[in-house]
Amino acid sequence: MTSPKRVLVVDHDGDVRQVVADLLLDLGYVVTLAKDVERLRAILDADGIDLIVLDASTSESEEVTLATLARNRGVRLVMISGRPEIMESFQGRADQLLWKPFAGDALRRAVDHAFASGTFGQRREDPD
């Protein structure tokens, strides 16, 4: 039996962070939460994270660096944002791009595709 995948959810908005975490918990993932990129770095260095759901809206240059770091470590990455112009920076750097607001089913599809994808940046989930 394989252990559940570990997902790190990073969003500066605590309500969004909790909603995303609850959806992922319902899908059977082990979820860790972080409110900023500093906490993300600490968790990524310490834990065996399989996938990061990262809000791209906080600090674009830092998120690009973290996207590259995650990719280099083999950690799958789903970028979320309500600002499409920021998301273009992550095309090819993330497994999935997911626009806010999104439905729970869109998050599930994005995470499923991220784990199934052999390469980065292959699919974008637009809002339903």
C-alpha cells in the first residue's frame, strides 16, 4: 500500500488556503499549509512534499524562483491566481495553471493532471 501524496498549499489569503486544503483533504491528500514563501521554503527543505499549490499573486519574482526550485526537486506544481497576466510567467514552469475563482472539481483535475504529467506546463485549467 502506498502512502498518500503530500501537498503543500501556499496562499496569502487564509480563507482561500483553508478552502483549498479542505478540498484536498477530502480527496485523500496529506495537506500542509503555508501563508508565505518563507514558510514554503522551510517546509520544502524539511518535508517530503509531492506537490505544491501556490498562489502566484504575492510576489512574482519569488514565485518564479520557487517554481524553478520545485521543478528541480521533482515536486509537482499547480499555480493558482486571479490575475492571468501573472500566470503567463509560469507557462512551462508549472504543471498546471488554475485561475481563481475555481470549482473544487477544477482543482481536482489540475492536481490529477499534475501528478500524471510527465512534463511541465502541459495543461491549463480555466475557470468553469
